[in-house]
Amino acid sequence: MGEGIGDGISPERIQQLGSAFRSSRALLSAVELGVFTELAKGPLEADALADRVGVHRRAARDFFDALVALELLERSEKRYANTAEADIYLDRSKPTYVGGMAEMQSVSGYRVWASLTKALRTGQPQTDVKGDTRSLFDEPERARRYFRAMTGGSLAAATVIAERFPWEDFQTLVDVGTAEGCLPVRVARAHSHVSGGGLDMPEGRVIFEDYVASFDLTDRLSFFPGDFMADPLPPADVMVLGNVLCDLNLGEKRMLLGKAYASVPDGGAVIVYESMIDDERRRNASALLTSLAMVLQREGAFGFTGGQCQAWMSEVGFVESYVEHLEGPRSMVVGYKRARC
């Protein structure tokens, strides 16, 4: 090796990866503190913004300017404002808010990832979460935050599914593990002939109904109470499993796909959408990291490729399926109960 560092290969990318948690933490804290929601009301100088969101003035300028450098805020004549992106997606008062997932990561996910090395050595989850969301409903506000996080994680994919899937061929849908009902709402707003609703724990009814009512869709979308792992799924032309299978072990994945198959009519469809690992396991780092998150959080759970999902669908009876990229790291697998003409 010559005298230059790495024979001209810069270590910058490695150094940035090693410190990427700092940028992530700055975003999570800004969401948690409500910085973007406050600035959605209008630009503010540093001291005023610090007072509004409860940031000590010693840290305020560096914090807000770091958000400027991360292209989450803009600064003009000493006043801070949201970027267009932050204003759309990080203002809690907007229906396009996706910061709920960041709020959840700030409270729990960020801490759990600090135990990744231990999880890698033991193969054991590093959290007390067992996959049962019932405890969420002991604290209503916590439940709303969790469901709002699920909307944030599903909004972009649900919007694309509403646009691309051939809904003109179907009349009804049920979204399994629906949370607030993001996907049914997106589909119903785009296709006036579609009705149905979402299934989730009975305690989530009020949260779902409030969200659906905010879009004036109460007459077309209903809440189906139940435990999708234990109870039969309600019948529908299209059954949607979004961000559900990754939380399950292999036997549970196959079981739930079998229940979905049984609940749609001949010619019906099941849509699975997730952050899916690419078949070559080389490109979709986000999906691979999501699968690692399952190691951290759930016994036996794992992420998967579109091809794997197609194989499981075939095993339970689907005669035709395809994989389609949606947006970012997310793709959908569509299976039909009988071949389409």
C-alpha cells in the first residue's frame, strides 16, 4: 500500500455509516418534540422555536441547524421553517403524517437496536414484546400512537396499491391487521365502488372508526373485530396482509396465507405487501435490516423475498401469483385463487 490512505479509496462512506445513528437520532428527537408540527404553523426564530418545543437554548441552535443541514428544515433571515417534504409528512395535524413510525422508533426501536450484537450472538429477541398488542390498549394514548405509527409505515405503499391493483375487477376488501384503516381508506377514496373494511383487535374499533369518519367513509368501511391468528377471516373479494407476515414464524406464515385463501371466492385475490428482500439478497438493505429487526423483536420471525412468498402461496392453493415493486423497499405479492383469463 502506498502512502495515500487506502490507495485512493476514501473511508468516508464507512465513517458515515458508523455515525449514521446521529442523524437518525436527530430526526427522531425532532419528531418526538413536535418541531415540524410547530413550524407548520409558521416560521420561527431559534429562541422562539426552542421555547415552543421545550429545547434548552444551549442546544437549540446546533440542533435546528443540524436539521437544516439534514434538509429537514430551511433557515432564512434567522427564521426556521419546514422543508416541503417535512411539512407534508412530519406535521402531526396532516393526514399524510408518517412520523408515527418515528415516534415508535424513538420510544422503543432505537433502544432495542443497541442490543443487536447480543442478538447476533444468541439468536434471541432482545425485547419483552411478545407479539401481543392487547397490552397497548391498557393506555389509550399509547394505542393511538401505535396505530398512527402503522399508518405512517403503510401510507406510501397503500397509496400505490390503490392506484395499481385492478380494483375495477373487485367489489370488496378486508385489510388484516388494519390499525387505523390506512389501506381501506386509500382504496375507497380512489374507487367509489369498493367497500369492506379492516380487521383488528376489538379494542381498536374506536381508533379505526374515528380515522374512517375523518374521511367521510363510514358508510362504506366497517371494522371487523377479531384476532387474525385465532379467528376465521371475514369473506371478501380481496384479502390484504400488509406488514403482517414478517412478524410470524414459517408455520404461522403458511397458516395465515391458508386462512386468507379460504376467505376469498374463486377468482378472488390476496395481496401481501412488506419491505421484501430482493431475491438475490444484495440490494434491498432496508428489507434485510427489517428482517434483522425481527430477530431483535420476535422469536422465529423473519423477513422474506417475493419468491418465497409465491412459493408459500402455491403450497396453500393459489394457482397464479406475481411480485410487483411498490415504492422504496416495499413490494407486493398478489395471489389469485384461480387463474385469471
